[in-house]
Amino acid sequence: MKHPLPARPEHIGVLRLSALGDVCNLVPTIRALQRQWPEARITWIIGKGEHSLLAGLSGVEFIVYDKASGLAGMRQLWRQLADTRFDVLLHMQQALRASVLSLGLKADLRIGYDKARAKDGQHWFTHRQLAPHARAHVLESFLDFARLMGVDDLSLEWSLAVPEAARQEAAGFTAGAPYILMSPCANPRLRNFRNWSAEGYAAVVEHAWMQHGLKTVLTGGGSTQEREMGQLIAARARSGAVIDAIGESSLKGLLALIDAAQAVIAPDSGPVHMANAMNTPTVGLYATTNPDRAGPYRWREFVVNRYPQAVSEYLHKAADSVPWGQRVRHPDAMSLIRADEVIERLEAVLALPAPHQTTEPADET
């Protein structure tokens, strides 16, 4: 027997801790729920860094869980929510840690992914599962939660909060000069292999500077790998062409930099989805991950997509024969991307009329 869906939920819980790109892709679902039930209270249990990006999201109460706090942090969160009961908990994190965290939350109904999309046995922790949705983009998978609950309007809306202090922070880097933003490195996790070459990035910097008079703002975290990549790119660029902000901006400051950029160029990482949320023209660089599943949703046609070739060359299979979301974990895969392809896509997004559309209907397939 299926647990019934609430006709008019008064309190909706959302459990999604990470990552930066994923929480950006989840926001349209939050907005859809708000349009359907404007009086409903929405509480989002979220990771620490992700909260610093989305803080101030209108109509949402955040409860922050620091993953580094482990079980002690879970117990503290459970005590914090001891008197809270959700009409429905949307369990949107496919990880055992999140499922364990969910055990201490009170909810009349728990909704999770269908078996094909669930990981770490997530379906064992929920009452109802989503309808199957083969080959869905991550953003569409989140919208499936709203679809299951009977939400009618699935048009895309973000409206992320960017405080004035963040805009001033961004202006301090650029001093009013027009620019593109380049975030050259993805998360330096083991066997991630999502980063393109310094030479390739430098060729794009040169083109933007010489052909359009656009500086390039380099952004990223403060890791040694990211700082070294920024130095390599800057060393290959003409004087004045690069503003190196790697490791220097806050997440809200990065959001403001993205919002004011002429275009964003990055591999599969948080900044391409942040740019997508701000509707800033985005050139995603994809070879090790499938952009049909994880590309910048509104800018997928401008992705440089070498994923099918990488699957063929390094996995010796056709792209449509591998599991959805299969990664190509080979250090040479991103070298399949050519600088002229990236420059071509950059030219295409720079030629788009402005201002850009800020909302659009979501695909139903």
C-alpha cells in the first residue's frame, strides 16, 4: 500500500547536502513547490559550504549539517529538529550518510529516488519512490520530486540572493572592466580528471583579449593545484589580460562575478551550474562526464562535448551503451577538447542578444 501524498503540505523538508552544482540545480524544484503551495514552510537540510552559496534564498529555512562533524553533528541536528515533523521529506541525496541522517528526522511521508537512480540502498529509507525516468538530467531528476507531488508549474526559476557586499567584492577584482570568467579546475578528488590544459585555457584568454578586449577573471579554490593552474595560465597570457582571483573570492563573491561576466568557461564543476542559475552564457568543457546528464542545463547546446569520443577511445564502447552517468576516468580524456572548439563556442555565446531570458519551461522528457 502506497503512503498517500499530502494534498496541501504545510511543512516540506528537503534533504540535500551537496554539492555546489547540485544544489543550484535543485533550486527550480524549490521554486516550483513555492508556487504550488505558497503558504507551505520549506526547511532545507544542507551542507555547510552549500549553505554559504545559497544563504538568503527567499522562503527557505536552512538547517546546516557540517559533514566533517560526523555522527556527533547528526545527533546535534536531530536534537535541533526534535520537535519538528514534516508532512513530507524529500530525500534528494543518494548517499548512505544522508540516509542515516534521515533516520533521525520525523516525517509522515518520505520520498526518494526510484531503484534505478537510488544509490547506497536509498530506496530502503523511503516510503515512496519516484517514477522511473531514464537518462534524465540532474535538474530533471530533482523536478521529478515536484512532479510526483502533483506540482503543475515546472518553469525554471532561481532568483539566488546576491548581497551588495558580494557585488562590491566582485567589483574590487574587476574595477569595472568587461570580462569573461574562467574557472579552470574541478574538485581535485581522486581520479576526477575533469581539468583541461593550461595551454588550452591560455589560447582562449588570448582570443578574448585580442578579439574582444575582454579580460579573463580566473576563479577557483585555494588548493595548490588550482593556484598552480592559474599561474600557468597567467604566465602564457599577455600583460593585463588576466585577473587571477583564484582562492581569493567568497562563494557569494563568485556568484556576483559570474552574474556580471560576459560568459563563463569551466569544466564540469560548480561554477558552470552557478552560471546556469544566474543565466550567464556558459561554455562547459565535457569529456569525462556526460553533459546530457550533468551539463549546464540552459546552455547545453554550447557545451564542448567530447564525452562520446572519450567513451569510445578509453572505454572502447559506444556512449549510448554505457550506464547513464558513466564517467571516463582517464587522465588524457580532457585533451580531446581543442582550443578552436572552445573559442568557437565562446564566439557563439558572446554573439547572443542581451538581456537573456531568465525563466523557461522545463523539459518533460
